[in-house]
Amino acid sequence: MYRHRRAPDSTQELLLTLGRLVDQALENVRVQRARAELGMALQRHMLPAELPDFPGVRLAARYAPSQDGLAVGGDFYDAFPMRDGVAGVVIGDVQGHGVEAAAFMGEARASLRALASVTADPGEVLSSANDLLISLGGDLFTTCCLLSLVPQTGDLRIARAGHVPMVWGTDAGDSGVSLDAGGVPLGILPGQSYPVVQRRLTQPGYLVLLTDGVVEGPAYPIEEGLAEVAGLAGAGRGIAPDVLASRVIRVADRTGHDDDAAVLVVRYEGRPGTR
């Protein structure tokens, strides 16, 4: 009789416990979704509403969020005039996800913009941005690739901070991956220097900057992803940069990526007098 009387009570206690656990789980989901929505709002606000055009240079960008709707990342891109009228183009990928990553992305982008106004050397910009981000505190870091381009001459300088290599393609059909030396990500070690690779663009074509979510995933090693993007850049042959950017971002769907993915395409029309 004792166990018979206790069974309903035990069942009721179990149901009450399960109800509390369900309520807690639902509240956790609501909190996580609220944080994700805040992070996405921050990210949208901190990315440029539009990209500038420079003489003989056109830009286009595409962004695809993580396949996990709650994993808001810190991918960013930007373009701005550097000192002496040089065109500056940058893409980056903040380590981690959530509101903190989105906020750190805003700090990184603002730092790069401000420092680019006083020097056109991308290595100096990255070095100063690295020290500035460290001075702000926190434990996040970001990879980054910064280009400076003189449209009138085609002079190009590249500096990387632990980021995915740049991909290029010409209207003649040539293409490749720029496997140049770089430095450590920004925000880890103070006093870093970042090597600068100098090139000269001699014909119309494309420079493609991207984050690893575009070219690396469970279904693709990064080498295959980069090779596919290089093939797209070499096959562009004068198409608008937004068309190429749309083609490149679709590579992320085939890699099975679970990270954010961002693409920034630079269309170089060639030096004045040679077009």
C-alpha cells in the first residue's frame, strides 16, 4: 500500500521536474537566439553599406552566414582611401562567434580604417593595428589580408596576418593563388612586423579576397577550394565584380562549411591608356 500511494506522487514530481527542465531549456534557447540576433545586428551595422569605386577599380562583396543560425561570426570586409589616394581593400575573420566576436570585428575594422589614413604601407597598418587591438584588452584575435593598390600604375602591395591567401585572375585566362609570406593574426603578440609583397598589375583582371568559410569545410580541403576560386577568377573575362563575387560565394555551399563566409572582389580595369 505504501508504494502504491507513493507512485502517483513520484510521477507528479517527475513531471514537475521535467517541466522545469523544459522551461530552462526554452529559456536558454531564447537567450541564445537573442544573443544571435544582437550579434547579427551588430555585424550588419559594422559592415559597410556600400563599397567605394576608385578610378579604374570596381568592388563587390558577398557574405553568407554560418549554417548554424546561432553561431554569429566576425567575418568583415572594407575598402577605403589610404594616404596619397591609394585604394585600400581589406578582409578579415575574427576568431570565435557571438556578440563579442561581432564587437571585436568592429574594433578591428575601425582601427584599420583609421591607420590607413596616415600610411599607404599595408605592413605598417597591420603592425599598428595589432598593437592597438592588444592595448584594448580582451582575448580575441583576427586574421586579416590588406591590399594597397595605386590604380594609375597598377602597383599592388599585399600584407597578411594569418589569413587565407589572395586569389587572382586575368582577362587573358591566367589565374593563381598568391602564396606569399605573412605574419601572425592581429591581437595576439605585440611588436609584430608584417612582410609586404609588391607586385604590378599589367592587365585587366580580378583580385579575390575571401575568408576560410568559402574554401574550406568538411567536404573540401582548402587547397581544392582555392583552386576552384582561381578557376572562376581566370574564367571571369571581364564580367562585373558582383557577378564573380556571387559565383565565388557559392563555392562555400559545396564545401559543407559551418562557418561564416565572405568574399570581396576587386576588378582592375588596367592602367590608363592601356584599356
